[in-house]
Amino acid sequence: MVKTLMPNDLEEALHFMAKEKPLIINGGTDLMVQRRTASEMPLNLEEATLYLKHLNELDYIKKADQSVHIGATCVYETMLYHQAIPKLFKACLHLFASPGIRNIGTLAGNIGNASPAADGVLMLVLYNAKITLKSKKETRIIPIQSLITGVKETTRNPDELITDIEIETPPFTHTYFKKIGGRKSDAISKVSFAGGATLKNQRIKDIRLAFGAVNVTVVRDRAFEKTLMGQSVQQLQQNIEAIKTHYATLIRPIDDQRSTARYRKKVALNLCEAFIASLLEETDG
């Protein structure tokens, strides 16, 4: 007999996790697609299952001094209209899902699904997200790039739940987000790019570049970004070919039903160049 649980609180959920190592269903928006049958009949789940969607204990957005904490059951629609969520993150939310998905889907589910094309994960990487994992025996807080290690692969242990996502709120003066898909919105990205920069006296104080759907995980090179700090905007633009050459070694896309590797790589580098060119323009961040 398959065991299922809709826990009354987090403690009960963690107890069930320790005992059963279950399949976790939060919004279920990815799972329903992955497990659907040709007959479109209701899912026949053969493993122990934990349902979290109703767990209000994890449904929150909390502003800290220089960061925001987002609970695991908080849906995208709540994030979209919350004042603490950065504008760039909201720009992404407007495009990557339909209203129906936004009202049930969560960042925790996006993380657990571990798709390199996930726009939510792209933003988490850009904003240096830290993920809290809880089990009956311990609590771990790890960077998003240490948690997601490959396509559908994470370092989450079978008895751990994602409970909290913390993102930084840097004072970007310039931001940029583009996704390329079959439609303008509500489509899986062929390629996506997000950039953020803080300029002071036309020099780079902070710069971040993240590429989605072009490798087994979101591509971001924080060590290389540090080499760009202190440069003027003009220097950055003069060095654009060297910057693109560097990222070309990290961008390793595939051919699939949505696009080709050649197209993805070309577009990703073009978006990087467009972001750097945009740094001379005034934006509202």
C-alpha cells in the first residue's frame, strides 16, 4: 500500500521524510507533465508521497536587511506583487509562466526539478541564493550552485526538505533579462540571460551575468566577474570580444526539439553583448 501524507506542520513532514524518503509534491506543475500518461488519466503514484501545498508554515516572504527570505510553499503570483521582490526577478516572473502556473508553482519546486532551462533558477543564481534544507537530524544552508549539480540532479538528501530560499537584494543600477522561446511568454526557454550591474562614476562596482539553457546547469562565473570590477563602462565594451570568448568556453548547449546548440550559443553571446552595451543607458534597475 502506497503511503501518502498531507502534514499538519513542518515537524510532521520531516518525520515522514525520515521514515519514507517520499516523492514530494508542492505545486506539482513539473511532476504532472513528467508523469502524465497517453490516456491523460490521473497519476498513478507508486511511491510514498508527501503533499506540501497547504503547509502555510512555509508560505511567506520576509524582508531582511540586505536579502529576502521566500518560503518553500510561497507561489510565484505572491512574489510577483510583493514589494520586497526585486524588479528584475518580477520581470522574469511575468514571462516564464501562465497565471495558472504562477498561482500554484513555487521556487522550491523549480529548484527540486533542477532543469537548466528554469528561469526561476536563473534568477536564483544571479541573486546568490542560499537554500535551506531541513531534516529530522540537521539543517543545512547551501548556495544554489552547490545544490543543483546537473540536469535533474541535486545534492539534497532523500530525507531533506527545501524550506527556505534567501536571495540577496543588491542595489543594481542596471538590470537586463531576456528569454528566447517559442512564444514571448509561457514557454520553456531556448536560451535565457540575466544581468545585473552597479555603476559608480561610470565604473563597475558589481556585475553579474547568468545564462540559462546552455549547459547542464545555469552558467555563471563569479571569479571572472571579479576581474571586471573597477573597469569603466567604456573599457568593458572595448573588451567585449574577450568577454564573449571566455563565456563561449562555458556555454555548451545541446540540440533538442526546441532549438540547436549552434543557435543557442550564438544567441547567448549576443545577449551578453547586448547587456554590456545597455550599461550606458539609464534604467530604473
